[in-house]
Amino acid sequence: MTTNRKNGSLYTHINNKIATIEFGHPASNSFPSELLERLRKELILVGQNNEVAIIILKSEGEKAFCAGASFDELVAISNLEEGKEFFSGFANVINAMRTCGKLIIGRIQGKTVGGGVGLASACDYVLATENAAIKLSEFTIGIGPFVIEPAVTRKIGVSGTAELTLDATNWKNAYWAKEKGLYAKVFETIKELDKEVEILSEKLASYNHTALAEMKKALWKGTQNWNNLLTERAAVSGELVLSDFTKKALEKFKK
């Protein structure tokens, strides 16, 4: 499956029970709403495929893993309904990752911001390079990482999320993310990262698929309320993005 470059691209490759879903966008692999919706649908589709045991989630190129949501769409929000719908994009993808029934390996090759940190957090096992620094900069524009917070906190705890959110202008390096539990392993090069992703996914795909599916359920126990919770959080962000503070901050970024 592909999309045009304005709305990014999405490719799925299935081989030996392993589905690799790769997304991309010219703006540092950021997500316009249409691409988020395509990713949500693809996760559900692949999750229902009996020929798939494991999902690898990755992005294009060798630089940023994901720059979060589309800045152009963020700037264009003009009312509460548009705001809620915009922020529901990552909510819906995280819920699809949570409920798709297949374990997801995250392959993080570079810097990750905002919603991208949410995607990494919603993976079941993450491998990264030492260039894969993370940042939650939402406070700087008058909003907060409310939609992705449950996924991030589930991985790195309340103190980790607080540190990441409150220190909104600074990057946390890949080793910080590993120490907190977001990344399982960190590698010096993309070549080493890809080799490990290949070895791990092949091992997992060789295991009992029912056991893998049951483990997915066990890992996500206690998150059944997330459909409602993340939608509520999207409404909070949708309201905040209309504030004078955010409008002024976004104007500065545009300039």
C-alpha cells in the first residue's frame, strides 16, 4: 500500500510470517492525519492476517524516526471538533497497536518527537540506535502530550514521563530511554540495528503463534479503558490548541 508524498507513504512487506510496516514523509517522517488513519487501518488488517506472527514498525531513511503530528495541520485547527479529530489520530493508532493481536517490534533509527515517542512507547519491544534521542516539546506551544501519556507512562513510569514532559526543550539521549525501559537495546549503527531486528523477528516468528498472541494480551492487561481515555485526552488537547498562548507560539514557529 502506498500514498502520495504530500500525505506521506506507507508500505507493508510480509515475508516468513513477519510483516514490516514502513511509514515515511518528507517532513522528518511526521504524520498528516490521512497517514495516521492509513496506519491504523493497516495495523488492524495485518493483525487479522493469520499468515503474520510478528509486526515490525519502522520509518523511512536514516535520520528522524518520527517528528510527530503534521505542523501544517496543527496550525490550521480552528475549532474544538477539528482539534479533537486531529489529536485523535495518534490515539487511534496507539489503540490499534494495543489491540491488533500481534506483538510489535519498534525499529527506531533516529530522533523522535511528540507523537513519535507515543508510537515507540506503544511497541512491545523497541530496538534503537544511539542517535534515537527523544523529546516531548508540547509545553513549549501551550499544549501537553496528553494523548500519548498513558502509553509513555506505561513504559517509563510517572517520574520518567514527568522528566521528559517538564524538560520540554531538551533531548533525552537513547541511553536515557534505555535506562528508563523505553528501548530494550541500543546500537551504534543502523546496520547493527537492522541485523538485530532481523534476528529477533525471525526467532519470534518461529515460536507458537498462540503463545505470542496470549503474551500480547498479558502485556496490555489493564488498558481496556484506553479507547475512552485517549479520546478524552484528544479533546483536552483539542481545546488547549485553540488558546491564545498556543496561537502566539505557533505564529513564532511559522516565522
